[in-house]
Amino acid sequence: CSNRVLLRQWEQFGQAKIVLTCKNQQEMNRIKETAEHRGIPTFIVADAGRTQVVAGSKTVLAVGP
């Protein structure tokens, strides 16, 4: 499975991350839809609400590997 090979490579090279800022929730949704359309896994993180951010706020979009 080629995905397994890509996962192993990602694990071996430090699992580097790139962080970007979205203008708003709509932009985050567009990025998520584009990634999924291209077959790239995604995950949206909802904040726990233990700080200043309202619980359930979608604060992070993970894309890849």
C-alpha cells in the first residue's frame, strides 16, 4: 500500500508541521474540502473551552500526512 510507505517516511523524518492562519471558518472549510477532494486526510479540532475560547469552537484543521 503506497499510503503505508508515505506514512513511514513521514514518521521517519520528524513529522514536520507547518502552521498557517485562516481568515475565518469559511476559509478553513474550503481548505478542508479541497484537501479531502484530493484524497488527503483531514481532522478539525474543536476547543475544549478551558481557556478564553468558547467550548466547541473549531480552532485547528490538521491536514495530512
